[in-house]
Amino acid sequence: MEELPTREEDIEQASRSLKAMAHPLRLKVLCVLGSEEMSVQDIVSAVGTTQSNISQHLAILREKDILRARKDANKVYYRVGDPRTLRLISMMSDVFCSIH
């Protein structure tokens, strides 16, 4: 079993991440992204809402240091920036999305 985070900055990051992920649409975005990098339009298509709505949620996830953005010409690509967040998403997927 892994140790709980003891450094204050790790605890703060975990708290920020969990708060940001608590919104259903943001959690869906993170699940869609997984370990991939996707353009905003690809995320919009996969999640099924408006670009304006997705952009607002992507900004929140970026502000909380959960997502990283990369601009290429006129497209912006997003990916999960912290491997710990990827592990958390994977565990949640195993628990909530697996067939029992």
C-alpha cells in the first residue's frame, strides 16, 4: 500500500485535482483524454457538448494544473499533465466503469 502524501504541496495538489474532477463534465473530459493528447474539437466531439462549454471546463482544469496545453497552428491540444492524475483516472475507471 502506498503512503499517503505528507508534503503540504502534494496534499494541496491532490485537493485541487479532486475538486476539479468532482464536476461530471470535467471528469468525462479527463476520462476521454486518458493518456492521449487531443484537440479541443476532438474533445468536443467525444464528450458531446458545445465548444464554449468545453473551453470553460478545459480552462479550469488547466488553471488547477491538471491539464497541459500545446498550440499547433490554429489548434490547441490538451493532455493530462500529472502521471498521478492519470493513475487516479485509471483507478476510477476500473472501479466505476468495469463490468461486474
